[in-house]
Amino acid sequence: MTAFNIWGNVGNQAHAMPMVKLTPTDPTTQGYVIYWNVTEQGLDYAPLAFDPASGDATHAANFGVVANKVYKVNSVQVVSSRKTGWAAASGTATRTTFDAGTVTVAQLAERVKALLDDLISHGLIGA
């Protein structure tokens, strides 16, 4: 059997990772993301799981987006960096429906508080 390597260049140095490390148990549902491991100063990999029925890919760890970059779906930006300057409101949070023609300011404020709480908890906005 021929040994294959994945090669990557960093600066003036070339680095290789043996392909045998990237042989999944089930190639129809498993794969890898290849990245540069700063600690090890070499190519490394992280496992991914694929669901052929839905097309979903999952990873057991977090995905990060570099500063000043965005997350897109079908070329449409859906998330960017956190918008700061927001603080949680006090009082009652309400997440029920309302009639836009008859809602009171107090009822609307409860829904705005719930929305702020959820956005802060999600991480899209915050202090």
C-alpha cells in the first residue's frame, strides 16, 4: 500500500500529515477538518460527523469565526460579531403573542425585555 500525506506550507516550511490518520471508520458519515495546530506546530485534524439524509455536518467542539468576519448561509450573512452596549432590562419578561392594534406600552415592554434577554443569552448582543 502506498502511503499518502497531506501537505501544507507555513512560511518557508512544508509540513505533512499521514493520510492514515484521516481514514474514518465509516466514510459515508465521518470526515475531518484539517487545520494548523499552533501548539504542536503542525497539521492536525478534528472529526466531523455527517448525516447523509439531511446533509448536516456536526462537530463535537465549538466553531469559531475570526474577528471582523461573518457567518453566512447561502451567501447571506446571518451572524456577525457581538453588538455591545446592551444591558438586561429589569421587570417581567413575556414571550406570548399580542395584537399590535391593542397592545399597551407595558405589554410591549415585557416582550422587548424577553427579546433582549434572549439575544443577550444567545450572545448576539451584550455588554
